[in-house]
Amino acid sequence: MGWLTDIAKFTKRLITVEQRLESNTEKIEQLRKELNALTGFSRNVAALVEKNQAVADERHNLLVAQLQNELLKLENKMLIAGQERSSRKVELPSDSND
């Protein structure tokens, strides 16, 4: 009867291994699903970061252009004011000969 007990133990171990294999297969499938979801989420985050960077770059370029425009306006005003001062100096009558 020793061999019958050995077969029973072997069968019991085989069933246990089969159950573990099924459990591990289910866990692996669940992990695959989670990994796919995480991969999709990561791609979405990367796309949003890239889009936000592009928007930030556009805003930066716009602000730089606006600043340059304002500086050019100020420079123009200063040049006009300087020309007006120069023309006023020339137009002033001299009182030294009278």
C-alpha cells in the first residue's frame, strides 16, 4: 500500500501545483491589464506635458515679441522727443545781438 499512498501524495501535489498555476495565470493577466492601463495613462500624461510645453513656448515667444514692441515704441518716443528738443533749440531767437 506504500505505492498507493505515494500516488495519492503525488496527485495531491499535482492538484496543488495546478491550482497555483491557475492563480498565477490570473494574477499575470490582471498585471498585464494594469500595465496596459498604466502605459496608456503615461502616454496621455506625456502628450499633455508636450502640449503644455508647446503652449508655454508660444506664450513666451508672444511675451518676448510684445516686450520688443514696447521697447521699440519707447525708443521711437525718445527719438521723437530728442528731435523736438533739437528743433526747439534751433528755433529759439538769440537775444545777444539786440
